[in-house]
Amino acid sequence: MQAQIDWYATHGRLAEAPAEQVAPLRRRLLRLSTRITRDPYGKQVTDGPVARMELKEQAWGAADTHRRAS
């Protein structure tokens, strides 16, 4: 779940990043995306796409809570 939370945080920073920070943030998004899609949990469950959507929803809620606390 932490990788998905980090993905949302990085994506948010990318939206407002100055030009010199865009490339490093995009590389981070790619690394996080790879980590998320290759996670073994998604391959162990019967319905992988549903599990990934649940992960995204939980991570979005956690990331939103973190943003409000900051």
C-alpha cells in the first residue's frame, strides 16, 4: 500500500512541479508503477484487478488523510 500512497503523492507533486523536477518525478512514477503492478499479492488473489482497485481506494484514503494532516 505504501507504494500506491507514494505514487499518489508523487503524482500530486508532478502536477505543480517546475520544469527541472518533471523528469525525476516521472521516473519515480514509473518505478512506483512497476513496483505496484509486479506486487505478488495481486497475482495470488483470484481477482487481481479488483484487488488492485481496492488497494488504490485504500491508498487514496490514506493519502488524503495524510494531506489533510500536513
